[in-house]
Amino acid sequence: MRLNSVVSKQNSSLFKSDQAVTQLNITETESPVGHEPKKPIPDTTETKENLSLTRLEDKVFKKQCELYDLALKHGVTSKLVQRRIDVLIRTKLFRDYSVEKVTRNAGGKTPGVDGIVLEIKEERNAMSEKLLQLLKQYKATPVRRVYIPKANNKKRPLGIPTLQDRCLQQLIALIFDPIVELQSDSNSYGYRKFRSAKNAIGTLRSVLISNTGSENKYIFDCGIKGFFDNINHD
């Protein structure tokens, strides 16, 4: 999918990396010259499911881009944008994709306090329909607490929500993603779609070599010790 044909040219931050960064030589491997013949896709259930998820993802992304353009033109708080949000978050497309996305990721087989996992198609379809009810009336279920080991032989607490809560969170995130991008810092690369550490390195390199040499520039590397243990979660 060509992003430039979908996303408004007025803002280059939506769901894509800075084009100037991608031109820098920061990739691990060079692209091969020419085109190799495509290999046939194995006819397996897993491959078919992956293709199905990819198709859903493409359709969802197109709707997200349309929402972004609408919010850019009329403002996030406009009635037109709010009506579009109300429609999108209830569509079968967004609900189905949210359920499929959650159940197929690495933690999709890890249950919360209710012990429920969505293993078969019928269960995932039922969850997709249930999301409509949760949007009307919702109360989060308790989070399952587990402790995972750290490198210093200590343990870090980890909360595991139920699949139901994760599916609803994913559904809401589909709406938040394009809206948040409108006001996001163009120099922020963490936890954002189509951005990575390589993009940040490329931008940093470009900034460092772009001056005339008359400026003093410094790089600071810092972190918060025991971040998850010490921040106020309330």
C-alpha cells in the first residue's frame, strides 16, 4: 500500500517513518537488485489465517487514514469526526480485527483471572459481538498478577488482563492511534507504528552532520532506575 496516496501530505507523521531517514544507510542488509520469482504460498491453515489477518489489517488501516484526514481537516472535537469515531468503533471490521489481533499475538494463549482463551473461530466471533455490549456498559475485570524474573535475580510484577479486556483495549486503540498522531512529537519514535530505533538513529545522525560545525551538540543517555516499581500507578 502506498501511504502517500492515502495520508494527507500536510502532515508526514501519520503511521510512517520520516522519508529522509529511510534514505540514510542504516539498514542491516542491502535490497537485492531485480526481482526474484515469488515462491508459492503453502496451503496451510496457519498461512490462510495470517493472510486473513493481513487483509483485515489493510482495511482497518485505510479507515484509520481516512479518520486522520477528517480530523486534520475539521478538528478532533468536531461533530463530524465524533460521529465517524462512533461508527468505526462499532463496525464489524474493527471488532473482528481487534479480536484476531489479540488472540494471535504472543500472549494470546495466556489467560487472565477468568482462565478464558479464545481458541476456536466460534469463540472469537462471540467475543466480537460481545464487544458491542461492552462499549455500552463496561467494568474492567481484575488483573492477574504474576512475577517475571529480572537479570539481577529480582522479580518484576506483571499484570495480565483477561482476553475480553485486551480485545476492548485493542478496539479503542484503533481509534486512538490516528487521533493521537495528530498531536504527537515528530521526534518521538517509541511505541509508534512504522517507527523504530533505526529511524531514531537515522534522524540523530542527520541532525549531527547537518550543522556548519559552529554548534556544540551533546547526547545524553539516561533512564529511571526501577521505573515500574517506583512510579505512582494511581
